[in-house]
Amino acid sequence: MLPRTTRLTFERLDRFESRLSHRFAELSRHSPTLWLFRLVSRLGDWPAWVLLCLCQPLWHGARGWLIAIYWGLTTAVAALLYRLLKTRLCRERPYITFSTIRCSMPPVDRYSFPSGHTLHAVMFTLLTATTTPSLLPVVFPLACLIAASRVILGLHYLSDVLIGGLIGAGLAWSSQALAALILPSL
């Protein structure tokens, strides 16, 4: 019989991050702040990224359709990886673990690690930097606001956002390297 493996727990990290998470979540008590971060969080659900993908043909002509398809495939891989990690690691959201942390928006699912919103925001920012850098003055600040929204709305710890961003960067880099091999014209 094989020994049972201990499941990864986040208890120490949760306690370490709880005060900072509480301070960020308190920012949502101000109506204009709450409105802004709810809006950018909703944009980060999918509308901003779908619009960005579908507009690629406007900027790149026929080549833009290839870019949109390649981004779509990258997004599918990202969603699968994100879901796999989230359902295997099962880190409770900050407001569930600590009643002092305010939740200002209903979550999409139960668990917080990693932040899928941040993963996609960073991934699309880096993909945009490669193909359509003229859009970075819009995409980069939006990505930063989306990442911040996840902590301010009480849905994620800072480490969820940080790791989500690192995974998003890794996926964007991997996707760009693979696309360069398969479709050198991109």
C-alpha cells in the first residue's frame, strides 16, 4: 500500500496574506472604487479579450484571422490549465477563510488559486505586445486594473494574482514560441 500524500495546504500563506488582503478589500467600501473594479473585473471575465481577438482582422487584415485563431487556441489551453490547477489545489477564497475580508462581488467559482482573470490579462497583454503593440496603452492599464480588482473585491489573495500572472506570462511566451515555429509569418 502506498503512503498517502499530504495535500498542499495554504493555511500559513493565507494567514500571512490575510491582513494585506483585508486592507485591499477595504478599498471597495468607497462607491466609485467599487464601481470601477467591478466593471474591470467583468471586462476581464471575457468581453475585453473576445473583443481584442475579434478586432485583430481590423488591424492586420487576413493575417488578423490567424492571430485571432492562435489567441483562441492559447486561451483554450489557458482555461484548461487554470481549471485543472484550481480544482486540484482548492485554495479557499479570502472572504471564506477570513470573515473580516469583505467580498464585494459574487465569485465565478469557489476556489481562488490561481487568479484566472489575472492569468488571462497578463497573457493577452503579452500577446498584444507581440502582434499589436500600438494597443498596449489601453491593454496594459486594463490588465493592471483587472489584477488589482481581484484583491480589492476580496476574491483573491495577492499570491493568487502573482502566480496567475506568472502562468499567463509563461503561456503567452510558450504560445508565441510555438506559433513562430508553426506560423513564421505571424
